[in-house]
Amino acid sequence: MPPTNRELRIHCKFLLNYPRFIEGPYAPYIFLILQSWFKKTPPPKRQDTGRGIADLVDWVIDTEKILASEACKKVADAFNMTFEAVKQNHIRYGKAKRDKSR
């Protein structure tokens, strides 16, 4: 599966911030091409969906073995969101809700 524009923009921005990772005789040209592409390609309209935030909270809970409220706080701090917004997304789309049998 080809990378999405969001992933390409992330890698492009990394290379633009750290150009020493671009090596070889064509490095200056590659840098200019990346700069031009980054400027022309608009950022995605919606960065993080509610489902994506909930999946991230579930991932933090699973990897760090912490409570849901602590994971929501960490994700809220990382994404500069309110705790209540992250908590609401996790309640709506979190793993516990999806795993329940109907």
C-alpha cells in the first residue's frame, strides 16, 4: 500500500528539518525538490479523527498498562487537546465499546 500524503509530509518535514540525512551528489537538488513539494502539497484537512484518538488512547493503555484517565491525559497533552474531548472520543470509539457484544 502506498504511503498517504500525511505520511509523506511527515517524512518530508523531517528531512527538511534535518538535511544532513540527505546524502550524495544530488543532495542539494533533492532538498530543493522536497521543499517545493512540501510547499505545494496542502496539509490534510482533518489531522486526527475521533476514532484515531480513541485508538491511540487504547494503545497507550495497552503498552504502558495505565488507567484510561491517565492515558487520556497523556494523549490530551501530546495533541494539545482538552482532557474532556479525548475522554469523550474514547468513550464513543474506544476498544471497550467496540468489543461489547450486542
